[in-house]
Amino acid sequence: MTITASGLTKAAGAAAAVAGTIFIAVQIGHPASDTFTTETSQWVARSCAKIVMAALALAGITGMYLRQHRQSGVLGLIGYAMFAAGYLAMLSVEVIAATVLPNLVDTEPGFVNDVVAASTGRKPAGDVGALQALFNLAGAGYMVGGLIFGIALFRTGILARWAAALLAVSTIGTAALAVLPEGFNRPFAVPEGLALIGLGVSLWRHHRQAETATATATAGAGGATVRRATV
């Protein structure tokens, strides 16, 4: 099996679209953030899905950046680096939620609830230590990085601009969750999921169109060469 740049770009587009779909799906019927100790199995299952989502999103946004890194310039690089750092931190948070917290449910339920509260932007009752820095990185990278990366994608105009604009607005818009009731947490993830789906499909389609145009141009050039040779 030969790995090509074309194949990797298509895979990145597919990864982004699947990540967006998972991001929306895991929000449906999601348990409240203060029920980890009583809904542990549900939380673990959804955290595992979010691990897959974060990994696919990282692959997807990497493909998007590489497709237009020359056109997006420094702004694109900064946005990509911050957004990728946010998703990497998010992946780490979900790994902790799926593998560490379940082992502490019976012995340290208060700490578990504090960690979950801090990870969802609520103020914990106790100290969660260095985990707070990880949660802050995930939040800042996701919001600010998503905003800058979305603006960079919109400016280049290579991928669907509506999806790039939705990415920028939906990621920075989550800052409003700090003052909104918890019930808004899940619906706010839907626009981000749609943005990833739109950008992923756009990346896939744009690359296929580029391949078709290149093949047509090559065939035309070949035909012209044959005609000149027979004159």
C-alpha cells in the first residue's frame, strides 16, 4: 500500500467529518456534570468516544492547515498550534476521565466531582491541583485557537467559508457558558461539530476537484504534444 499526499489529505477530511459527527452524537442524552459517581459507566463510554473524537479532530485540522499553510501564513500557524494544543489537552482530560476517575469513585467521590466540575468550567469545592492548568489549557486552546484558526481558514477561502466562520464563532462562543446555565453546555457543542463536518467534507471535495483538474490538464497537454508530433 502506497501512502500519498492525496490519500493523507482525503483521510484528514474524513477524520474531521467523523470527529464532528461524534462530537454531536456524544451530547445526546449526556449525563449532568455532577453525576459522574452515579453514572460512571455512561461517563466512561462517552469519554472513550471523546478520545476518538479528539484524535480524529487533531488529524483533521492538521490536514486543513497543511493544505493551505502557505496561504494562511503566520495567522494560520498560530491558530493551528493553539487549536491543536487545545484538542491535545482535551484528549488528555478525556483519558483521565476514562481511566483514572473511575478508580477513585468509591474512595474519593468528592475529588472526582471536583475534577468533573473544574473540567466543565464550574468552580470546584476543593483543590484539583495541577489538573486545573490542564483544564485551562484545553479551554483557552479550544476557544482562542478555534477563533484564530477559523479566521485563517475563512481568509484563504480554500475550504467552505461558512464552515470556517461557524468554527470561529462556535468555539469562541463557548466562553458564554461561564455565565449560562449548565443546560446550554451540550447544545453549544453542535455548531462546532457541524463546522468540523463541513470543513472535512470541503477538504475532501476540494482535493478531489484539484485532482480532476490536474488530470484533465495533463491529458490535454499530452494530446497537444501528440498533435504537434504528428504535424
